[in-house]
Amino acid sequence: MSIGSQVRKYRKLKRWTLRELGERSGLAIGTLSDIEVDRRPGSIKAVTKIAEALGVDVDYLFKKD
């Protein structure tokens, strides 16, 4: 699984929209969408913000399920 797939999985588990994740992470919805569909890789800074917003360790976003 890619980082984007993991982000989407955890976001869906929390039943958040991209807007909610954007508000909690401080990232633009377009950026989050691009990361989720693997249009662009997330920077370390962005992935860290996403992990913090989701309440997971950054490591979880790099796991292969």
C-alpha cells in the first residue's frame, strides 16, 4: 500500500472528509487529494502533519498492508 492509500484508510476510519483532514492538518484539500491518489508524493513535513492530525505515528503511513 502506498502512503496515499494509508492516509485514505485512516481518514475513512475516522469518517472525515478531505476538508476535515485539511482543517486539522493545515494542508490544502487539493494537496491531500493529490497525496491520496498518488499524484504527488507527500513531503516529510506534509506526511508528519497528516499523521499528527490523524493521531497515528508517521510509521503507520509507511506500512505495507
